[in-house]
Amino acid sequence: MSQRFWTSVKVARVGASGDARLTAQGCAPGVTRDDGTWAVTEVVETKQERISRRQVDKFGERRAQLAAAALHTLADLGYARTSLRDIANNSEFSHGVLHYYFRDKVDLLTQAVRQYEAICVTRYDAIVASAASADELSSGFGVEMAATLQADARLHRLWYDLRNQSLFDESFRDDVFQIDQRRQQMVWNVVSRYAELAATKVAVSPDVAYAMFDGLFQQALLRQLAGQNGAGALREDVARLLERLVVTS
């Protein structure tokens, strides 16, 4: 049985006989107002509207799948050396498909990095929530930073590449800035909680705390990519830096 959808909303004057004369076809049930008009009370979504919404959802899901597939090619080649054709050649998707879902390389790149960062910025939440002491938080933070540096060095390299490129290319500068702000908040959550557990106060602003940890991480990344033990050194440096960012009494 086909379902009927009410798509017309009309109001008409009630006649002398008390019957409302609705001029539109297929109007929903209604009630008589005090002023003698008939008010339609039910309007539901049409089948076409539901189909359109599903199409939008599927389009977004497909973009997410394509961006995830492109992320590792971008991480391998870097922003400047990667084209949509390169990404297509290194995935199961055709060049035409990528062009259909993304305006250009910038559109795809920012989508991919957003998805990756959405996971990264929550990486330390469990450590912050579960640490019972300042030493436990410091140790857990250092271990986790070293682990992600070791496991995802190429992806972190892509982030720094994109951030540097945004200094010259305005097309994705706002996206980079928003991601950077989220990363700063991630670091500040750790630093402020460390100070709270140590019963002291943070000696620097969120901007300074982030700049110091970001610089520390980037230097460790450079060493890691050069074949040195960047991850091991980072684990120890994190603990020392946390101690220096709080006011000692």
C-alpha cells in the first residue's frame, strides 16, 4: 500500500453551512479557528525530501571514504608533489571519481587532515581523565606522544607540511588555523591538569605551552625521520618540560 504525504497547507473560510471549503487537494486534517478559518495542523516530510537527505548523507560518507584512502598517498609524497591523479593511481578510485567528490586537491587534502585530526585531538583524553597523580599523567603523556610519533611519523609530517604551505596558500589557511587551535586545546588540557594534580599553577599561557610542546614534537619528528631515536628522547623530554611549565613553590 502506498503512503499518502500531505504536501499542501491551505487555509479557507468556513462557509455558512459550517463546512470548510478547501481549495487545495490533499490537505491534512485541521481544526476550525475562532475567526472561522480552517487551519491545517499536520504537514509531514515528502518522500522526495527523504530521498534528497539520504543522498546528501551518502555524498558525505563517500567523501570521507575517499579522503581516508588519499591520506597515506599525501603523507608519502607531501602536499606539493601530490595531484589528484597521483592519489587515484595509488587507490582503487578513478581520477574522475575524485573530481566528482572534490573540487580540487586542496578540498580533498583539508578533508583528509580534518578526519585525521578529529582522532588525534582526543588521543590524550583518557590519560588526563584517569591519571591519579602528576607523575602518572606526565609518564602517560610522554609514552603516548612517543608512541604516536613512532607509529604515525609520516602523517605528522603531512600536518607540518600543510601548516607551512598555509603560510603561502590562503585557500586552506582557515582550516589549518582551526585545527591548530584544537591541537593547542589538547595540549592545554594536559598541562592544566598536570598543574592541578601537582597542586601548583601553570606558569605560561596556552599559546606558549602549545608552542613549546609543538616545537619539541617537531624536533623529535625530524630526528625520527632521520633514523635517530626521536621517540625515545621525546618521552623523556616531555616529563622535563611539564615540570618547567608550572610554578614551583
